[in-house]
Amino acid sequence: MLRSWMLAPLTDPNEINHRLDTVQFFSDQSNEATRANLVDQLKRFRDISAIFLKIRQRSASARDWCNLYRSIISFMSSRSYIQEIVQSWDSSTILLFQQFSDETGGSQISNLLGNIIDVEESSASDSIVIHEGVSEQLDDARIQYNHLDNVLSEVAYQICERSPSLRGITVQYIPQVGYVICCDSPTVLPDFVFQFQEDDNTFYYKVDECCRDLDESIGDIFGHIQDMQRGNLPVLALLEQLTITLIPHECSIHKMCELMGFLDVYMALAECARNSSFIRPRVHEEISISVKQARHPLQELVVEQFIPNDITLVDGRKTMLVNIITGHNGSGKSVYLKTVGLIQYMVQIGSFVPAKEASVGVVSGIFTRIQSLETANLSQSSFTIDCSQLARMLHQCDRQSLLLVDEFGKGTSELDGLSLLSSTINHLTSRVSKDGGPRVLITTHQLKIMAQKLVSYGNEDGFSQETKESAPMFTLLTSDDRTNAPLYTLQLGIAEGSNAIGCATNSGITDEIILRAREILELMRQEAHIPPQSVSVTRYMQFCQQLSSTFDSVSNWIEASDEEVDKLILTARLID
């Protein structure tokens, strides 16, 4: 059920609020006792829709029949708890409770099953046990089996009367073996036929006349009862009749399964909301998202401290529906982008959200260009895949959509990526100006789109530059002036760079490469000539020592081999 909810988020605020009402009820601490009772019943409930399909196909086992009965009882118990809630609380806004109250088919189904099948005995014997009074043939066999001890005692008494020398014998019934006489010592009477010996003092015999009469009159009575319960015609006929009687109740069975599935999902969402400090969002139809101290619901589980940020996508003068986020590598831009998408998604499946406050307008769809899914089945480059995702987003989105774009244009040359990104932003800005949507969040390292004013703001509605936000994820320069410590905080402004070299340093790239990269970066900023990388004095001395060692390794170079000469030449070339 939870999977179906996640595959089909709601777009109607009223339906979302109905779900939120239920989650709020079960997450309330004052309703803990009711929640615990319902969870206990959910643990006993099985997928009765699948069980009923087996029953229709005449392939249900004894366990299936027992699970069906117990699940119906669990539903009825849950319904009773909910009816108590309805009578004692103002729960008129909780649609689930009304649906439980309206489903009344469980009582009739449980009576049908309970009057025919002995659930406790069936579970113990792993075969279907029919209640007494249902099958006359089965009842007769059970009566005969229950009186068997008296019959065997009478037979033993008669044998002792005929043979006074025998004392302490018993007549026993052993399933699949038959009726035997048990003696505590060997017997040599002519009509006693030895069968087997159990221990030093227990001997089993058959007496032809006596045991033959019992075999013919009573027979293997226990096996006969088992055969009838495992598929003999009387029991099969009863189960067939029971199946036919249950078929008209199929809709009720499916409805009960659906309602218990709903209850299970609500319990899970409520438990998650309580354990993770989620809050109930305000849901509306406006084209806006406003969240205070938003958190990523998964990221906060794997870090010691998660830094929350506000989300503001509101159509107004100081803020706008198109936001550009800049910042250093590793500053939290992608996590922020995913936080926005996850909170929007959680709201529309009816869940509480990780935030302090939340006011969220429903969207018709969430479109993302965050992850490139590369595969050998597609003969496309990673940038082609990125472009395909963006094209699908632009073609299919409407004014009610949410667009999340993470560093589009990074997979091609800087100029090409800059051109495509700025054109995309201008296109989305014009759509927002014309239609009032969609909501857009874009992260980028292409700072030139702001520095060179490549993004146009002029339009008929008079949007000014202050209506478009560029928000950097700030970092703090560390004491060694080499790396940056991210603060994961969103603020107004434009980032000063991407800190790619700092990210490379933190990743463990060697100092020699980092120093050369800093040198090239500084020269490029100054638009100065970049000379070839020079060899350091220390490195030069190492080459010289290596050349000297190679030369000294041969005592007479006139008679040196070609391999030794080649090695000397190769070592000398290293200095160049």
C-alpha cells in the first residue's frame, strides 16, 4: 500500500489534508494506547486478498484458511477500537475511521469460517479440522475413536478371562500397525503371534481372532479420520460449499485488506513523524513553497549535526519562483536541492515533513536534472543524457510544476555550458512572467551568468533584478588558508568561486599537483603567460644523483653493453 501511495502522489489539497488529519491523530501522544492496540492487530493481519485468490483456485492450505479467519478477527478488533474512538472523540475529519465503520462484512465471514473450521486444532495438526456437528460421517468416526479405550479395555478383560495365567496385559491401538496385545513378559500361548519387542519388559503380540475382529470392526480409525480431514470427499465437499458461500463476500474481503493497508501506512507515517520530529505542513493550491528550517530526511540520519535551511519559492517582489544557488564544491547545494524535492514529495503523499514550519502549494509534477543515469544500452554521452533530461523537463512542465536543476552545462566546454544555462534561465524566467510558474531551483558554478549579466530580467510585467535571487551556500576559510570548511548555510548573494582546488586538496590529490594548479589559476586570473612547469632544485638534484649512480655502476664504458648505454641515455633525458 505504501508503495502505491509513493507511486501516485496526490494533487488535491483536500485529499492530502484528509491523510494529514489521520497522521496527526496517530502521532498525538494522547492516542498512544489506541495506536498500540491497532499495531498489535496489524501484526496478526495477513494479505487476505492473496489468500482468497488461493481459495478461489481451490489451492488453499490449512494454514491459509486459518490465516484468513484470524485476519478477519483482527480486522473486527481494529474496527471495534476505531468505533470507540469515534464515540469518544471528534474524529469527523478522519475519513479512514468512517470507512472502517462502514465495512460490516467481517462478522458474517468470521461466522462462516468459525462455524465449520476448528482453527486451533487445524493450526496444531497442519490439516483442516472440521467442527463437530458439521459432518455426520466425521462425527461418527470421532465418537468411535473417543470410546476406543473402553473397547480395548473390555477386549483385554475377555482375553484374561480365557487365559487366567495372563496378568497385566493391555490391548493397544497403534496407528498404521493395528491392534496388538502388550505383555510384560514373553508369552508362549499357541494363539499368541509375536510381533516386536520394545524393551526388556515389553512384548507385543497379535491374537488372530481377537485382533482380526478389531481390525475389521474398527480398523485404523485415526488414519481414517486424518484421511477425511486431509481431503476425503465429505471434507472436500464442505470446503467447496464454504468457498462458494464466501465468493459473494469477495468485495468485502478486498475492502478489509485495503483498509488495513491504509491503517498500516498511517501508522508508519505517524511513527516516522514522532521519531524524527516532523511537523504537519499547511497545504494549499498557491504556486509557492515556504519552509522554515528544512532538513533532508535521510541526510540528517547519517551526519552528527545537520544544518537546516529555509526554502522560499514565492511569487512576490522580493522573492521569486526562479532561484539560482551558487557556492563552493561540497557546500551543500545538491543536498539543498534534494531537500526541496523530498519535502514537496512527502507533502503530496500525505506525510509530515522535516522542518519547523512549512507552507507548501501542490505541484502537478516534480522534474529533476540532478543525476545522469548512464548505461551501456544507450549510445549517448553524459552531456547528451543531461540535455535529454532538461528537454523533457521543459516540454512537459506546466505552471504548477517544480523544476530542480543541478549544475546543468558542466559536461561540455565552459562557453557552451554557460550559453545553454543562461538561455534556459531566461526561458524559464519568461514563462514565469507569462504564466506565473513553474517553481524553479537551479544550482551552478557558472558565476559569469551573473557577473556578465547574461540573464535577462526585462519583461512586460516589470520584474526587476532584485526579484531574481542568487543564493550562495557559504563556506569558511580555514586557518591554513588552503581549504574551506563548509557552513552549509544559505544566504543572499553570489559565491566568489567554486573552491575546486580546495576540494581536490581534501580529496587527497598530491601537493605537487595542487601547487601547480594554484599557480595556473592565479596566472589565468591575471591573464598572464603560463610558462611550462619548471623542475624544482630538489628534484633536479635527485636526477643528478640518479645519473651519477648509473654512470658509476659501469667500470668501463668502452666495453659497456647496449642495454647499459641505453639506460644511461634514458636517465640523462630525465633532467631535460
